[in-house]
Amino acid sequence: MTCGSVDDGKSTLLGRLLFETKNIPIDQSEYLANRLKDKQMNNDLDYSLLLDGLIDEKEQGITIDIAFKFFTLNDVQFTLIDSPGHIEFTKNMANAATFADLALILVDASKGLTEQTKKHLEIVGMFPNITKKIICLNKIDKINYSENKYEEIKKEINNHLKQINFATNFIIPISALNGDNLIKNSEKTKFYEGKPLLNLLTETDIIVNEIKNPSSTVKFVKKEKDNRVYFLENNQNNFKIGDELINVFTNEKSKVKKIYHNLENKHFLNNELNSAIELEKEISVNSGDSFVKNNIDFTVSNSFKGRVFWFDNSNALKGKRYEFKFKTKSSKGFLSKIDNYPLSKNGISDVKVELENLIHLDEYLKNYYLSQFIIIDLDNSNTVGFGYVIHNLDKGSFVVNQKLQHTIISDVTKCLWLTGLPASGKSSIAKDLGKKLNKLGISFYILDGDNVRNTISKDLGFSDEDRIENNRRVAHISRMFFEAGVMPIVATVSPNASSRQFARDLYEKKDFSLIYIKCSLQTCLDRDPKNLYKSKKKVIKNITGLHTNYDTPNDADLVLDTEELSIDLSTNKILEHLNLLKE
């Protein structure tokens, strides 16, 4: 891959390499064909157009997406990835880094080391799949091939590399436009005693990290007559007929009965893709499950330390519910710790992740495939970051979720989650409902927002992250009450739709009701029972609905408009919802 700032000459460099090695595709546009003819006369070919594939890119003169080009030289097959340099497309450049074995980092000799190039160096250094890094000091012609200037910039680069622990043995002066030090050493840079770029490329031995814990991912299962065929999406295993395999999610074992590869019967597999197997004994296997050989270590975990690249416009939030999509399966979860805080757009940080489900994962040094994940914001379904597992935290892997024994949960017992703006009437309704449930002999407990804030959440403020963490705690505590046979009545603002959905997901559908206490902001301002809005002692600037956003529920199981309904009528509506209101 190539990377660097805008106009550093990345596309020109790769285009020139294609041209000089006679690897120009025969289907090039008429424009390029005419330019090639003109080159014989005026030496004015735009080599970058050999890489840029999008019309928008040609019009703007920058690479927006990532472009792949292929060529073979001296029996070495290359895939060239041209990535964008503009700061707005840093995520595309980071995406290119996930594919690359080798990186060419360009620095414009006339500009020196820019902030964007520093960011690209940081990103390249993040990904373990990039095993060789070459820094090209391009446009050496623009500084008149000055040895002093070259050494000055080289020193600046080396000083920065030490700061970020970035290792490279190659800083080569080149001119992509004129071809200096590309195919052969240039007479104009006799101070450079290293090899030309093409030699550095063709003589590269790509170091492929050994997969210490190989696995095979099940893409899908198909029933054929009396047998089930398991199609493998990513086979890293070497196994033969008769070898015993384990499903890592169930610990069930079975021996390999048949092996198929490219629609042919095989006696063994050696990392081949497009493979399928049958097992001697039928075991429980679902899409996304993983097979490992009986003697292979594996990790199924819901907590790990990872390294992420974040590219969303909004900062990463601790405690916020995201979806973590691995190569095999997905799980919702949250970031419990962010080392480089706040983690903003184009930032890199080590993080701790807590998942809601167990995932077959591994450390990036042992199985990079199983370590990779992307992060999706559940509020808008946007991909906001990606990264890999550094190591499993071994926390929660062996926890057994158990319900309290000998507890009979009534058919009417469910979690009632009351949400609404401050002063909408949540606490008043909860208290009145409690009185009526008490008369009916139904056990309940009210988790009121203010009481929670003064007890288990006393350490939390009112930032977005603290609000999310507060609701996460309340949701889990409500579940504990429910499993003890006590009806939890939650009365809290819970402004985020994602937090409310998290609470709902802790229950079966029949055991949870979201009740929206509807009331206009103006009415809440007029009521102001807690003197939040009109306090003269202190000015509160984080009131939900006034200063911060409230996600109006569109999935409420019951809506109570407290501008129209009294407290008594509201609680009766809830009892009716629970089938407890007597005629």
C-alpha cells in the first residue's frame, strides 16, 4: 500500500512503477492511450491516472477510495493498494492498511513531515499484518537533489519514528515523476547508497505470522439426504479423515467423516478454502461456529483488551452500547476503558471491551483473523471504528448465569420501565402504583432515578457516558429483582434509546414493558417540582430535554400523557396493562 499526505505523489509513484515494468492493462481509457503517444513528444504523461479508478477522483485529482491493481515481476505477484491522503478519507487509508503486507509511506521532500503523514505512520504502525515499511522521500527533484536537505529531513523522520516506536530500515530519496531511484539508482543522488525501490520490493520476503491456534469457521450448514454438510468459510486447519474436531461454543466433539474441496472428495485439508466436511456423529453446529482440532487451544470470552482506530465524527463513549462484529459472530457490548481519552475522529487507543455474549476470539499474535473486529453504532448503524484483540482479559469466561432457585415468578411479574422528561410524573406514578400493588399483595421495588443517583450511582455525573453507565447499572439491578420474584418499577429519565433497548434485551419479550410518561417540555418547566429549572443557587446546564437530547420512544408498550391523565388514571392504565384492574 501507499500512504502519505495529499499530493505527495502516491498514485504517481505506483502508476510510474506500472509503466516502467510494462504492466499497463490493455483496457486503459482512450485518454491514457493518447497520453502515452504524447509522452514520446512532450514527456507529459499523468501517471496517477493509471491508478485512479473513480470519475470523481479524476475530476478532483485525489484518490477517494482505495484502488487495487495487480502485476507480476520476476515471478513475484504484487497487489498494489493506492489509498487516499486527504484527512477526510483517513478511514479509507486505515482500511487499506488492514490488507497490506508492505507499506510505502511517502513524504514530500519540499514540505517535510506533515501532521497527516505522522497520522499515517501511526496507523501503519498499528497493524501487525504490515511486516515491512519503506519511507519514500519523494519529489527529491524539487529540492534540487540536495544531500544536505535529504539528511535534514531524514533526521526529522527518524526522530519522529523513535517517538512512536516505528521501525524501518529504508528511507529512500525518489522522484516518482522523473523515475529517480525507482527501477535503478539515479546518477543525481549518488549520496544514496541503498538499492532502488523496485529491488526493495521484489526482494521482500513477506513474513507471515504463524497461526498458533488455527480454526475453521462454519459459513452455513446444508442437509444432504441423511447427512449434514458443513461449509467452511475460513479454513486454517490441517486435518484429515478421522481427525476429531471440537465446536468451541458447545465443546461437542466429532470425527471427520468426509472432506470436500472444489466439489471433489479429499482425504485431507491443508488450509484450503472452498471446503466442506461431514462428521461421523451429528453435533450441534450453527452458522458462525468454529471447529478446532482436539489438541488446539482456543478462547471463548466476553472481555478483552483491544486496540482500535476510531473514525466517527462523534467521540467514542465509555459505557455506550455498540455492536462488535468479529469475523465469525457479533455481540453487543461497551467500552469500559479508553486509554487515550477522549478518543476522537482518526484517533488510536487501547481499550477494554465488555461483550454481552461469548465470542470465539484470539490474540492478534496468535490468530489475527480471530482478533479482528469492527464497531457499529447501534443508534444509526454506522461503522465507527475497527481494531483487533491484544489479549483476553479472562473475565467472565467461566461465569455461570443462574437464576435464584425456589423462586416462583408470577405471571404478572414483569419489569415496568418508566421513562420521560424530568417532572413528567414518573416518580409520582411509580409511588401511586406501588400503593395499589401493595393492596393486591404483589411484591415490588421502585428504582427511582434520584434514589439510585444517591446510592449505587453516587460516583457518576451527568455526562453522556455517566448517564449510559447509570442506566446500565439500573437495568442489571432490575433484572436481579425480577429473578427474585419482585416486580421492578424503574422510574428514570433514561434519555437514550440504546440504553432502554439494552434493558429490554435483558428480558424475554413478555417480561418487560416500556412505559412512556409523555409530557411537553413547557409543562415540565412549569411544574418544576424539584426546582431544577428555576434554581437561583446554582445554574444546571445538563437537564435532559432542555440542554441535552431525549430520544422520544417509538417502541413504548404503553404511553401515558400526564397532561391529560391524572396520577390515579395513569396507574389504573398500568394495572389494566398488567391485567390487574378489576371491573
